[in-house]
Amino acid sequence: MSDDSLSVTVDEPRDAVSREWELFVREGPDDALTHAGSVSAPSADIAREQARQLFEWTAEALWLCPADEVERIQTEAVATVASAGEEA
Amino acid sequence: MISVSKLLCDLDAEGDGLRYDAAEESRKEQIRDRKQRRPVVVWNVTKQCNLYCEHCYAAADTEVADGELSTTEGKALLDDLADYGVPVVLFSGGEPLVRDDLEELIAYADEVGVRPVLSTNGTLITDERARSLRDAGLKYAGVSVDGLPERNDAFRGEEGAFDAAVRGIRNCLDAGLKTGLRYTITERNAPDLRGVVDLLTDEGLDRFCFYHLDYGGRGTEILDADLTPTQRREAVETVCDMTRDYHDRGEEIETLLVGNYADAAYIVEYAREHYGEAKARTVYEYLRTNGGDPAGERVADVDYQGNVHLTQFWQNYSLGNVRDRPFGAIWDDDSNPVLAALRDRESRLTGKCAECAYSDVCRGGSRLRALTVEDDLFAPDPQCYLTDEEVRTRPPAAPDTGTAD
């Protein structure tokens, strides 16, 4: 396994305002479903409403997933802040 | 940010290089290079605050929240911002002074070439802390006061907050720190505006930033306290009149309006009425360079957990997190439809914004307010107070040079 392997887990919370919901958008039938940020909302219903407000002008499909249910794993080269480590 | 004192009274001030590409004509310290094209970044270093203000966009709390970027992570973020060419980092909160590593972070920002400035409620700035902030390399402290004592203290949820903030301002000024006022105008404190400026001018303050209420965080809970269009127009006129009065008396205060680019059109019309067409044209050209509402372009926000936002007020939508991806990569990722649309918003604006003569100096104002009130990212800003006549007017034309090209 190389040094670039997916070895860094980022598990710090993202719920700065309230529960965070990762947001995925597909704009057309042939497009990929792509990550388009996240919304903060206390419930799935409110998250769905916020996502609809933001993306209904362009989205054909919206998927939402609680950020705290997402495993974030990446290479060390990408995780610039996470890999900064803690001070002694 | 619209500098009333620059536009109406030709005040030379730091920051005009960023706002109006006016660095070459300035005698003050200016940012002159490629950094002008990068966003100013607000970094909410903590959610914790010693006060509990009614209008706090960050919905700050009195307790420490989980997930704050550590000192080391903060320095990595500052490296990241420096690499991307960010010109200014505004340390904000919560109340940034509750972090005991604030000076260390400010010093690091200064060391890596990102100009460190501060937004604070001022109540924790002792004379010792003011000196340590200065010694760390802080370039500016903006202290929030939202009315004369009674109204400010009610707004901020603590008796004595006004006096504590004024002590903080005095300590900053005594330490030789460039210091200014931040004042969010609402229906409740609009009558205090001139009184606060008079009082703090006597204290030696010479920079006053007036914020329109944006609809983020707890700001969404006090929409009923926001100004009506008529009141807003009167408040902006007061700022313009007051600025001229001070300058006419030889007191060169710097005054700025923040958060509502209908003000840009209003100031062009104000200049036309009070100074004539040539002055209005100059003001208009400055404001065209300034470029209107900056969300998603010339201002960005990183919250205490590293989430990146379109502005500091737009906390309930994040583009990504700096623990996952460098700030520059997040900010440059136009595959995000909202980010791309904000950068091409003029073609998408609807209603009166679509036909407004001043859309190039306003660019529709706050998209967050449109979204919050109208449920539509491209609807007119509900705070726009321009008349139908102003929307249809002809902006000042460039002089006819008689040459064709």
C-alpha cells in the first residue's frame, strides 16, 4: 500500500448550526449525482425544504444524507487541515 | 462594503485599493496585487461568546462548542488562505477574544502575509489585551455597538455592555490600534445612530461601519425589527448627511455601509442631487468597480468547525469543509450550481432586479434575504428600497470623448 492510501479519517463534527445534511444534486437525466455542499437543519423535513429552496431552479434530483452518518476517509495529501495534527 | 466618505467626500482610507481598485491614487497602505481578486475571508474562530445578542448571525452561545479548529489546524488554514492569495482574514466569532490563542493566530496570519483584522464586542479588551493584540500584528479592530447604552445593552443581553465596549475602544485607541465601530441598523436603534457616532467621535473613533440586518442565524428571529423601506432610506440618508456634516467641519470620519447594495444606487442618486452629474458619474464608476453584492465572490466565511460559507451570514449552507479539502479548491469549484449561479447572477435575477438600471452596482443585493423571504434564490432583495423611478432611471453616462472605437 502506498503512502497515498486512504488512511486519514476525518471525524470532527460539522454541525456548527444544527445537524448537518450532505447534499447531492443531479441536474439532468444524463448527469452524475454530484456532491453540492451541505445544509444545516434540525430535521430531515427542514433539510429537504432548505435544499429545495437552494436547488429547485436547476435540480432534477436531490439526495440528502446526515453528515454524521458519513465516513470521511481521504489521503493525507488532501486532508490539509486534518493532517496538521495537534500541538504538543 | 460601500465607503460613503470616499464616494461623497473623497476621504483617502486603507481598504480602498480592495474596494475600488483605487490603490494607485491613495497615500494610505493598500493591497495592490493579485490579492484584489481573492475573497476577504471571515473566520469564526469560536462559537462561544460572553454575550447573547438578539441578532447574532452565528447563533453564538455562552458555552464552548465541539469541533473548533485547533491552534495547529488554524495555522494550517491560514497557510492555505495565504497560498490561495486571500488578502484579509477577519477574526470573528462568537467572541474571538475568548480564545486564548487569538494573538498567536493573528501573529501567524501576519507572518504568512494575510492581513489580520478583528470583529469583537469589545467587552473583553483590557488595556493589556489591546497591547498584546497590537503586538501580535493586528491591523484593525471593529467593535460592535448597537445603540446608546440602554438600547445596546437590551440588544446584547447584558447590562453594562455599552460601557464595557467603550472601555474596550478606549483601550484599543490608547494602544495605537486602528479601531472602528460596527453598528447593525434596526428599527429599534436607528434613532440612536447619530448619537452613537457623536459620542464615539468624542472618544477619538473615526471609522464607522453601518450594517444592514441580514437574515442568518438569530437575525431570522427578529425580522419584525428590521427597517421598513422608508425607514431604511432615511437611515442611509442620515449616514450620508452626517458624513458630509462631519467633513464640512473638518472632521474626516470614515463611514461605510455594509450588506445592502441598493445603497450603491441610492448614493449615486444622492451624489447627483447634492453634487451634480459629474460627481455622480465618478461615484457610479467607483461602485461599478466595487462590483455589488460580494456573496460567493469577494467575501467568504469559514466557521469554527471549518465549514466554508458563501458569506458569514449564510451559515445554514456550506460549500465544503477545510478539514476535507483546501479552501481554494472549495472556493474554485464551480461545479457547485449555487456557487456558479451566484457568479453569474445578473443573467438570472428576476422581477425589478432584471430591469433595474443599477443592477451592475448592486447585482440584486442579498441572495440570502431573497431566499429567506421570497423562497427564491433569484428574486429581488426584500430590503431594496429603490423607487420605480430610480430603477428605471439612466445611470450617469461616461463623458462623450468624441472618439469612436
